[in-house]
Amino acid sequence: MDEIKSLSELFHIFENKPRGRIMYFRGQVRDWPLRPWLARACVTEQERAKEPECFERLAEILPKVNDWERATIAQHYGVPTRLLDWSENPIVGLYFAIEDNNYDIEDGVIWVFEDKTAVAGNVASLRDGPRQLNYPRPYRAWKDLQIKIPRAISQRGSLTSQPDLSIAFDEQKFDQNTQSLRKFMVPKQTKRQLRNQLKILGITEERLFPDFLDIGNRRPTDLVGECMRIRCELFKTG
């Protein structure tokens, strides 16, 4: 596995991206399986079967947006979904690979997903979409969301949806003509120095997780509370 030991090595990956492709970065403080929350072992099959009901509940809360937006908002506020978080900013990907010093005894990883295509911002529904998609597809939340989520913007956040929840994201079938997926190791001995460098650059928790603003015409606490209610009533684990 290739390694990223410095900012210059990270930038080198970004600078050499194939023309016409968008790069998405996902950092993890250790090499956990690349699975969305709804596909993890802590979620039962009975809970996964409640995904359609979850969308119906989200539609009641957020009637004026499409299912991709609803799922993105739910994902950010604690509801298990089939979405994985990514960033189009390589430094944000690095931040999540090194930010928790409790894992400094383990190597971090950065996944790099490349795709020429993205889900259209005006897509109508996600309820049948994942099972109809042949390949995982990204949704560029930071630019396509109608209801702006401050941290999605500050993190340049995007999300992927995968057709098959029974296997990890990296085991999905990919379009060889338009997609690629690579994994890089961030050696444990480099984490502390890289964290200090990101602090110098202003890449901090406060920067990436700004205070909630008024989302649409709903108070953020109301929206968070209703998402948490869905989680508690439909998903007992996690």
C-alpha cells in the first residue's frame, strides 16, 4: 500500500488526477472496513428493512427537497443511511485520518475515489435509486444541496451511495471506464507532526464544524431533534 507521510505527497496525488475526473477523499484514523452506517454489523437486517419507512419520515420533515438531500441531512444528524462521507478537499481527508490522538498507535488511511460522473442535483428519488444503480455514485452535497449545511460547505463534503449493502464500498462493482478507488496509509509516526501542520494552516475542528445556522425556515435544534427521534424509533443500535 502506498503511503502519505507529508503534505507534499498528499498534494502530489491531487495534482496528478486524471483529466475530467473528480477526486473524493475519505480519511479514517484506522483501517476500518469501508462501510456506510446502514451496512455495519451493529445494524440488524430488520433495521435495514426500515430504510423506506425512514425516507417516508424524512419526507414529512423536509417536504420540499429530494431524497438525496433528505438522506444527506439525516446522515449529518445521526440517522443511519447507505451514504458514505467524502470530501473534495484532500486536506480535509487528511484531517480525518489523523485528528484523534487516541489512535496514534495505529496507522491511518485515506481512501481516494475518482469518478467522471456525479448524481444530478435535481434527481427525484433515492428510494429506488440505490438498487437501480449499477455502480456507486457520488452526490456533491456542498454545491448541490438546496438546504445549506454549514459543515458540508466548509468540508467541501460529498457523499456516495452504493447499490449493495451486503458488501463493503471497496468490494462494489465499479465502472472501469470512469471510476477508480485507491487506499493510502498514513503512518502512525507521522500523525502528530501532520496534525501540527494542519493547525498552522487553520484546519481545525472549529473550522470544519461551524456552529449550526438556521436551516431553511426551521430552527436547527428542531431538525436535529426530529432526526434523532427517527434514529431512536427505527434504529435501536449504533
